[in-house]
Amino acid sequence: MSVLLFLHVFGAILLVGNIVTAAFWNWRAYGTGNPAVIRHAAKTVMLADFVFTLPGVLLITLSGSLMAERTGGLAAGFNWLTLSLLLFGLTGAIWLGVLLPLQRGLIRHSARIPETGELPRELRRALSGWNAFGTAATLLPVIVLYLMIDKPF
């Protein structure tokens, strides 16, 4: 069980660490208003999602499933684990259904920015969506992390 727990915690570190870092880098890049910086940040965040976030999610899912099966945690009715799974699933849905397409849009729109230095409306709209949904997709795993550690019910 200790190896599974280590893998689970390591996965949580990868996931939460990367999503917080991605939010910071995007916020800093978009604050510059520089199209090249925005494009580079968007592409780097997309790459980091596949290098860190995806392995983190896989480690969490696989190790968590095995630990839950061994401890019977899912058979206990509605508890911290079922709430965590719901929030984790919601995070995944936001990431796959909203954030990844928005990230692709940020890359695409930032490539088309004219040299006037003004951000086009489509890019500003994608940035607003990324910020709103990105905040939710960042806070939900932090809540899950709290539930995982405290197991309040």
C-alpha cells in the first residue's frame, strides 16, 4: 500500500503543481500584451499539460482506484472519497471539454495577432474563458487535495 500511496501523492504533486504553475505563467504572459510571449506561454502550457498534468492524472486515477478497491472506500456510501471522485471528474471534464480547446484557440489566435500590439477580440474572449474555467479547474483539485488529507466525513 505504501508504494500506491507514494504514487498517488506524487501524482497529486504533478497535477496540482502544474496547474498552479500554468495559471501563473499564463497570467504573467497575458499581462505583457506581447503576442510572441502569449503564444509561447500558451504552447508551453499545452506541452506541460501533457508532460506533467496527464501523468499526474493517470497516477492519481490508477493508484487511487487500487487503494479504494483494497480498502473498500467506495462501498461506504457518500463520503469524502465519492465527493473527491465527483470533483475530480468535473475537473477532468472542464480540462478536456473546455480548457484544452481554449488553449488551442489561444495558440491559433495569438499567431494571427497583427503587429499593432492590440489583442484581437477572439483572443481576449479565449483568455477570459481560460481564466474563468482555469480558476475552477485549479481550485477543484485543491479541494480534492484537502479532502484526501483530512477525510472529513
